[in-house]
Amino acid sequence: MSSIQRALQLSHPGDTVVIGSGHYYESLQSVRSGEPRRPISIQAYPDAVLHGGSRNRVFEINHSYIELNGLTIDGHHSEGEGIEACRDKLIYIDGHKHGIKQVVMRGLRLKNAYGECLRIKGNAVGTELAYSTIENCGLRDFRFGRGKKNGEAIYIGTAPEQLKNYADHSNSNWIHHNIIVVGGSECVDIKEGSVRNRIEYNLCDQANDPDSGGVSLRGNYNTVRYNTIINGAGVAVRMGGDTADQGVYNRVEKNHIENNRAGAIKIMRSPQLALCGNKIHHSAKTKVVRRGSQVRDKINPSCDMSKWSSK
């Protein structure tokens, strides 16, 4: 086959594209959707590395029922250590106005993006990322000093000020059993309008935005549990959106939280559903829980949910 993209063009539901050993310098984009029981699969050899080609998005997915397995994407595409040697986004999932379903990614290795490593947007529902590693995101701002704060490992949804002609409800996505050493801003950033996402069993290390968290919850009814969140410049988890009805009714429970310089949990909006069972290790000079001026509920980091349950 002349290229991976050519193989994608020829693939139909139930087909598998196998990427052999080697380094590949092309940008990829999905061509058509698979089917619920017959996805289009991309399976990579352990030493297959995709660096991207002419576009700043290495792999763009705009279709449903796509599976990626074992693929390494390294945005460092050429000699040199500057920003010109890196791609912007590694995987860009965008369902646009009408949305997409069930993009499944397992066993990936994502590294070296000057922007976001993984973007999930455009009413993407049921996306799964599991058993993967992500490192060195946000190089433009956090290594090369542009001065802004772009560079999430995983960015779900769209910020309100960036919405154009339609709302983005990227809901019910599942991020689990990943190792994330972001080096940029958040490990996971869930924007306003994106609900019922689950963030579970991940290691989140070195989230370097001092004003945010390792995980930022700006949408509603999201769950963060069984994670290890360590060594952040900000808090471990930040809850609250731009308006009073966003970033509420979330659950943060049974996480291991340690050595986050701004504290464990920052609550900017209420009510929340659960703040329970977290194991928190912090400096005596650092507040365990911080709250914004608009939060009136009593803050209790134990399992007393009387002030945090939705009636």
C-alpha cells in the first residue's frame, strides 16, 4: 500500500488497517464510519511511529466506530529542539454539529505536542481512551514560553467563547487506566456543556497551570475517581464553570492526591454531588480545599455528603 491514508480510503466497516514497523511522516484523516459491531480498526506494530505530515493535526477523526490500537504518535517530526520541529495536536476527534460515536483508543503512546495531545469535541459521545501513555503536551507555552496556557493532555468539549454555530455536548466519554505526565496544563480538561464523562484509574503527573488543576471540571455530572493526581503546579481537581449553572453536580471521590502546590481541591461553583474518600497528602502550609467567593455550602473533604447531595 502506498500510504496509511490510502489504506484508510479503501477500508470499510469490519476492516483492519495494520501499520507495520517504521516511522511514518504523513497526516491522517478518517474517511468513513464503521458500524456498531463492525468498526474500522487501525492496529499498529509496537515499533510503528506516526509523526504527521503537512498538517498540524497528526490524526483527525470525524467518523464513528473507529478503533486505534497500539499506535505511537510522536509530534517531534524533524531534527532540532524548537517549536518548529513539533506538531500542534496529535489526535483531533471532531464530530462537528451532528456528532460521532464510539471512537475507541487503547494502548496508545502520545508525546510531544506544542498544543493539546488529544482533543475530543464536536458532540463526540462514547469515546474511550484506555491503557495509554501521554507526555510532553503544551510545549509552545510551557517549554518555549509563549506566555499562554494551552496544552492539555486531554481536552473534552469546547470553551464557551470558542463556540460558533452549534453547542458542543461531548458526553459520556471514558478516560481510564492511563499514565499522563502532561508537562503542560491539565491532564484532563472538561469544558462547559460536556456532561457525564468518567475519569478513572489514571496517573496524572506534572500539570503545570498554577491557576487550574490536574483535572478541571467545567461541565456537569462528571466523575473523577480512583486516580492518582500528583506534582501539580495548581490544585489536583478544580470544579466550576464560567456561569453559576456550569461545573456543578460533579463527583470527586477515592483519589490519591499528593504534592499539588496550590492544594487538593478548588471548588468555584456549587452544589456538587460528592467530595468523598480522597486520600490527601499536602504541605501544612497548603489548604486542602479552597473555595470561590460564590460557594456557600460547607466544604467537608470527608464522606459526610449532607451538604453535597442533589435532592
